[in-house]
Amino acid sequence: MTSASTNDIEFRSVTKNYGAVTAVTDINLTVPKGAFLALLGPSGCGKTTCLRMIGGFEQPSEGTVLIDGREMNGIPAYRRPVNMVFQHYALFPHFDVEQNVAYGLKQMRPKLPSAEISRRVAEALEMVRLGGFAKRRIHEMSGGQQQRVALARAIVNRPSVLLLDEPLAALDKKLRSAMQIELQTLQRELGITFVLVTHDQEEALSMADVVCVMSAGRIRQLGSPQEVYDRPADLFVADFVGKTNRIDATLEAGGITLRLRNGSAIPAANRAVASGDAIVAIRPEAIRLTRAATADLASFQGTVTHRIFLGSSAEYAVSVPGLGDFLVTADRRGLADSELVEPGEAVFLGFDPKAAHIFPASSAA
Amino acid sequence: MATSPETKKRLVTAALLAPASLWLFVFLVLPFIAIVVFAFGERAPEGGYQPSFTLEQFANLGARAAAFKNTLLLAPVGAFLCLVVAYPVAYYLAVKASPRYRLVLVSLVVVPFWTSLLVRVYAWMYILGARGIPHLLEMIGIENVRLLNTPGAVLLGIVYGYLPLMIMPIYVSLEKLDRRLLEASADLGAKPLSTFFGITLPLSLPGVMTGVALVTILLLGEYLIPQLLGGGKVFFIGNALVDLFLQSRNWPFGSAIAVTLVVVVVFILLIAMRIAWRFAGTRQVDLV
Amino acid sequence: MSKDYKDNLPISASGFMDEFMRLKRGSVSRRHFLGITGLGLATAVMTRFPGALSTPAYAAEDLGTQMSIATWPNYHDPATFENFTAATGVAVEVNVFGSNEEMLAKLQAGASGWSLFVPTNYTISTYQKLGLIDELDMSKVPNFSSTTQNTRFTSEGQIDGKTFAVPKNWGTTGFAVNTDKLKTPLKSWKDFFEIAQTEADGRAMVHDYQLTTIGSALVSLGYGFNSIDAGELAKAEELLIKVKPHLYAINSDYQPSMRSTDAWMTMCWTNDGAQLNRDMPEIAYILGTDGGEIWTDFYAIPKDAPNKAAGYALLNYLMDPTNAVKEHIANGAPATDSRVIELLPKEITSNKIVYPDEASLTPLEFGAAVTLTDPARAELMARFKSA
């Protein structure tokens, strides 16, 4: 197939209503060929609706969805060059593994020779490492194996876009990490566009090369995982992607200084607001926890109230008078004596104001 | 010694099952044993039953060969016709109908069961009779059309009478069908018709087989509809049994026919279950 | 078309229910249809209060407080039993049946509990042979008058000169013809079977009852109604199978089809003939000049009757012409006792369908016990129906 566009998927001002309820509003999005896009957001944010509009299971109420440069409005699912790995897999229970995988190939017109079908099914099963399972019945397979069958069934048709609807949600944690790596490898091998829907930010950040954070039917931020994590566009993104400490403050001196509620002042950087009430967002790992006072421009004294030991690091909850509770992730090597701090101990917290992001207080949810 | 929880549980189960078991034993098992005993007996000179042990009644089954032939033809043909009419209705109710009206529509399917089949078949006698549709046809110039007491009228009555029994199991199996499987099929390039024959139909087969088995079995004993809408000119096993028990009082011969019919029913059930199991890919299928 | 189409459409809800209830009560086809649909096994308790309040009028003997009777649907004036209870203190439980065969089976099974029942002529010898009924003690039925009874009807109740049963009423089996539809005048069963294949092609009905259907076919061929001769039966079978493709239906429930004019001609019992003719004068009731059936329903007392005294008392009460006449007005069947006929209104006794000329009854025969239970005839009927 000669490509008409350098973009595999394009949303142009797409709005989708269900009766009086608006699922997504004015979505504009382009996914370049070969990208691994993650649609990330809480449930009800509209990410699945977007995926289903690509798949052809929903039609936009307004605007256009393009696949490979062609308008898809009105084109049913069975005529679209995309395939989907469904949540809970949607495998056909009355077929064995081989029949499930061959299903899409058997629908092709003109008909494929049966030898060709067998060859491609075997190839796809090898790819997902299910070589010996062709004759198994679906209900005889484990969750992880079913997930691979679903994957094989979708990729065997060589779609230009593979859609994945919460593909790892039903797997246990260990299997999930293994599958994350496998999916990444598979995407590189196939060289086709993947669109993943997930509510798990860790999954999105670890696999995708483009993350689209959505909330309430709108796109909040589109960017690489690092961009989204390091430079959240708004407080929602900062909150939803990773963990964040929020500090109430007021911008003073024309926006150069932040006055915190405990009276201390720190320089303002990364401003998204010029003046007035603001919220400072700072990642737990950007805060240093020490037993002695630090030379940081932003430094407070507090008391450890809880500790969660994570092996290579530890999470502390620290109560700072006048500012509230802080969550701090401390690398054990970061502590001078590499000793764990005990709850009840007095500690100092410090951070570089450049690592903080300042959002208008009105954006707080 | 206190009873263990295990024993207690078993006693409760037994107590709960006792009324049904007793009922089945008294009204199903005992009569069936009586019929088997009768089947090996002789007709008393004035009719009824006379103890004996003879295979004469079974040897004589050929005398009702036509009844068996008609019944074994009518039952599957009737069930198939029911299926053809019922499937789209069940499909509409389970898949297409708005959930808001679904309950109302499903109830409408069941409502006719609240009146006796006899009354409903009698109504059809009027509709098909000379003062029903033929009379309306006369008004547009088509004279002397006879609809009642024709094979067509019998088939119509059968489809009408047994439709709900066919719709309900198919509806239930279609309603349970995971819609995502249909989306998956479409996603893999299957056109709606391919999706129907490749996914929907096979997965609703347990319901289809339940309906077919149910209707076929009931049709094997059907008596009223052929009698009232067919004019009694076609002879089924049901007619043969009524005549033998209530007219000529040849109970042993009637019993032999009834026993044979039961054997045929069991045989049909076994076949239907096998087919359903094969297609559904599991043995978790209950028929009837 | 000058008439409004609604005039001919009986599908109004009330009309339909009337018709259906009539069917259910069993007045349609003299009881046969009821039996096969299972509607006939209903038991109605007429009155059941204890007799303590009323003083038995003729309590020479202790009649007890209750008895039960087995009879046919819609066959009695309900007031009869109420009056009997008022007079004697005995409450009457009424059991209705769909066929003689059912009645026989129930009595044969024992413990029926009946103290009086109403068998048809051709079953009486069977009851006697099986020892299910006793000779009647006529001294306990003083109201019975042998001199005013038509002996044509009483004889079936006599076996070896002993009286086992006394007649309730009688009737005939002829055929009904819609004379608007069929112009050829019909006189005999021979005519019936001929016209059924020609002018009435697809419009004639025969009973789903071997006694009358095979009997009438035999009569049309010049044989006896009760023949069990193999050769004669073979001829009758040949005729029936030849006629079958031309028939509208084999069904004893013929009134609806005749009323709707789906059928133009049918085998028919007296009461149905009278009802059809009353409502649709174009339907004539014809007795075959070549023969046919005549029947009588009798009263008899089971050998194991739990309350024989009350059974005799009720029988005697029913034999009183002033009581019996109400029964005949209620069920419409002809009476056997001239004392009763004298009391009947003129419009009933002058109805030629109910009270035909003596001469037209001459060729008619009573059905015989052997005819009813003959296995060869049962098998013939099965072959005819399955042909």
C-alpha cells in the first residue's frame, strides 16, 4: 500500500456526543507513522471513545478521523486497515487458538490460499511465542496466553495501525512488566503505529514514545513521556502523571518571588501564571531529605510521620508546620550516612526552585 | 452426638428436594412404569388392560407406521419453521431493541401463554375460516378460498403456538453473547453477514438447540393443532394415542406406542445435546 | 355486496367467547370433543349443605346427606338437583364426562363413588357383563311407567328379561346439509358419500368416531350399521379412503364449521341438528332413508354405589313426568315417555328434527356393544385417518 500521508492517524476537530452527553470535545491530534501513542487518562476521560472512533465502532458527531490520509467517516470497522486488541481480549470461545488467529485472514477477498493462511498464522504465533499452542481451546489458556493470542490475531492481518484497549489491565504485575517490554519489541519489529489506551501512567510512560493525556473529553497535553513528566502542562497532568506535592503560595514582586503560607519566600521559576494565588508542584524525588540543614534556596524543617521502604529507595511522609504534609522519595545514597530516617525524626527538606512548576490556584481541581 | 455441619447441609438439601422428587416419582415415574407394564400386556375383551407378557404390541407398531412417519416429519419441519421465524425476533429483542423497551417487548412474546392454547387455536379457526380472511378476499373478488383444514393452516398454527418457546431460549443465549466478540469480528474484517454466520449463530447455538429440542419434543405429542386447523385429516401419534386410549380402549397398544415415543424423544435429545456441545466447545450446555 | 361485511364476521370478542364457552360446556358435539380435550373431567358440586335443615318428604329409608351422579355436560336442569335436595336433604355432586369410554374406565377402576350414572345404550351390556351394574329393583322406582314408555327405547336397558337401566332420552345420527350451498336434494347415506365427492368436494365432514363414521359408510353400501364382517368392512374402508381426499374434515366438532359455512354438509347428532336449524334455517337435518344410528341414554346404578338408597330416590324423582319435563326443556333431547311428551310445549314436540315421524326411524339401528369395542373397526378407523 502506498502511503498518502506521513501521518497514520489524524483527528480534525472531532467531537462525539451520546445524546446529551459529550464524550470528547474538539480533539485535534496527529499520530505520525510508526509512532507508539498512549492515550492516558482517568476513566471517563474519552480515551476509549477516541480509540473506538479509530476502530470504526463509533462515528464522530462532528469533525473527521483520517487513517493514512483517508477520511474514515461512515466507513465501517470491517473496511478499516486497523486491528484492535480488545480489553479482556474478546477471543472467540468456539474456536481454537489457530482458528482465532486465522479469522481475519479468512475474511480477506480475494481469498488467501490456505497454505498462506497456515504460514502466516504460524508466523504470528511464533512472534508472540505461542508456537505449540495452535490447537488449544481458548478456555484452556491462561490470561497471559490469551493476551498473546489476541495480539497474534490482531497483527496477523498486518494492519497499518494496531489499537490496544487496556491490554495489560487483566494481568498481574510481573506479567504486566514482561508484556510491556514485549509490546515495545513487537512494535519495533513490525514498524507499525500502535495506539494504546490506558489509565496507568506508568504503562504509558514506559512503552509509548508519544503520550496524550486526556481529561473530561479534552486533550491536556501531548508530548514525549519525559516532556509530560518533567514539564506538565497543567496541574491535572502534574497530578495524574507521577506523584506531586502541592504547595499553596502567592506570587509577589511582579511574579519574581513566591510567598509560602509559612511566611518563607522562594524565587519563582517555571511560571505558568504572572501574579496572584498559585500552586507550586514539586515531584517527591526532587526534594532532598537531610538530617542537617541544606543550602537550598527552598528549605524547610519538618518531622517524619511515615516511612515506606522500597528497597533502593524509601518514601517518607514529612509534616512541615504551616505547609502541611510532603511526600519525599529519598534515594538511599542521597542520605549522607545511607541510614534510613526513622519516623519521629526531625529532618530538613530542600529543593531547587527550578524543579518546581507554578500553576494558577484557580486550576486546582 | 451433635450432627456435623456437613450432615446438616445434606439433610437440608434433601428436605428441599423432597417435594419435587416425590412429585416426579408419583406423577412421572410411577405412570411411566405403569405404561411400560401395560405395553407388554394384552387388551381385555371389553377394552383396557389384561396382565400378560407379550411382545405382540411392539410387533404391531407397524399398524401405526403412518402416524410415526407423519409425526417424525412434522416435528422437525415445524421446529425448523419456528426457528426461521423466531431467530430474527430473538435477535431483534436481544441485540437491536432499545434496552428501555426490551422488557416490554419480551413480555409481549410471553403474554399469549396466559391464555389457553385451545382458545388461541380456536381464534385461528375463525380467522382462517369462511367468515375470516376468505370473506375479506371475497370482497375484493377472490371467491371460494379455503384456508382452514389445509396443511398450510397446520404449519401456521404450529409456528404461532410454539413461537414463544423457540424465541425465549434463543433470546437468552443471544443476550448473553459478548458484544465485543461482534466488534472483534468486524475489526478483523468480517462483513455483518460473515459475523453472523461465523460468530453470532454458532455462539447462540445452545439456545437454538434448546428451542429446537423443546419444540420438536412437544410437537411429537402435538394433537390439538392438526386436529383443529387441519381438520383431523392428518394422523399423528397424538391422534393415535387419543383414539387408542379413549375410543378403542386398547391400552396395551397405546402404551407400546407411548413407550416408543419416549425412546424416540430421548434419542433426539441426546443428538441435540451432542450438536450443541460440539459447537459451543464446552459441555456446560443444558438443554430443556 | 349489499350487506355490511361485519354482518358476517363473527370474530367479535363476545361472540367468540360465547362460542368457546358453548364448546367448553360440551353442547357442541354431544360430548365427544370434551373428552379428547380433557375439558370434560370437571366436577361440579351443585349443592352441598348438610340436610339437617330439611325434613325428608319420603324418608321411609335413611337417604344420607350426599350422593354423586356421573352424567354428560349440559344434560340436566340444575334446578332439578336443587329441588331434589330440598325435598330429601341429599346434596347431589355432579360429575360430567366426555365419553362413554372414560365413564366405563372410571367405573371399572372402582371407588367411583357414584350412586347413579347415565350410560349410552351400547355400553349397558358391557357394564352388565363386567358385573359393574345390578338389576334395578323397580319397586323402588314407582314413578317409572313401562306402559307409557316407547318400547323402541326401553329394550336396550333389558338383558335376559331383566331391567338394568331405564331411558333418560334418545336421539339419532343423521346428517346436516346447508341447502343454500348444496342444491341437489339428499335423502340417504349413499347420497351423502356421493355428493361429498362431487358437489360438496372439500366441504363435507364426518365424525372422528368410528361407530358413526364406519357405521354410516356401511349403511351407504347397503350393509348393517353394526357390521363387523371382514368383507363388508373392507368395502367400507375402500369407500372411506376414496372419499377422504374430498373431505373438509374428520372432526366431531362440526357446529363451528357449519355455522361459518366452511363446511356445507356433516354427519350430525339430533341436538346439534336442532340447534343448527334453529339458528340457520337453511341447514336441514336429514335421516338416511337407507339407515343410520338411533341412540338412547339410560340411567343405571353401579353395583358398588355408596348410597344406593339415594340413587334410587333420585332415579324415582327423575322418572316423575313433572320433573322430567324440565330436563327435556333444558337439554333439548327427545323424551321416551309419552307422559312427558304430553307435558312438553307444542313448539318442541312439533319439531321434526327432535321428534321425527315414526316411519323415518324404522331403518335406524342402535349401536351394538361389539361394534364399539371391535378391534378391527378401530384399526380401520386408524387406517382411514392416516391414509
